[in-house]
Amino acid sequence: MKLVPYWRNAWKLVSVQLIALITVLGGLREASEYLQQLLPPELYLKVNAGLAVCALLARLIHQPKVTK
């Protein structure tokens, strides 16, 4: 396995930001009863799946400012 040459700038990738958002949202939802009530399981799964699809699509888009 070999890292991409611009791995230090990976945080700038929209796909990485979306994956971080998925992770944070999941952690906050588990830690907060309020968020569990606000986002019922069905809605949370739809939001999570939508963000994951967006992350996949974002990864396929060339982002020249990151590769420099």
C-alpha cells in the first residue's frame, strides 16, 4: 500500500470532509439523547447514506487545489 503524494493535504478533499461529517454526526448522535430523538433511525440512515454517496462522488471529482 502506498499513500497518495498529497496525503498531507487530504483534509482539503471534499470527500474526506464528508466522511469526517459522517463520523462526527454518528458520534454525536450516539452521545446525545436529544439528537437520537431529533434524528430517528430511519432518517439518520437516509442522511448517512446520502452523505456517503456524496463522499464517493466527491472523490471522483478532480480537485486541483489539493494535488499541489
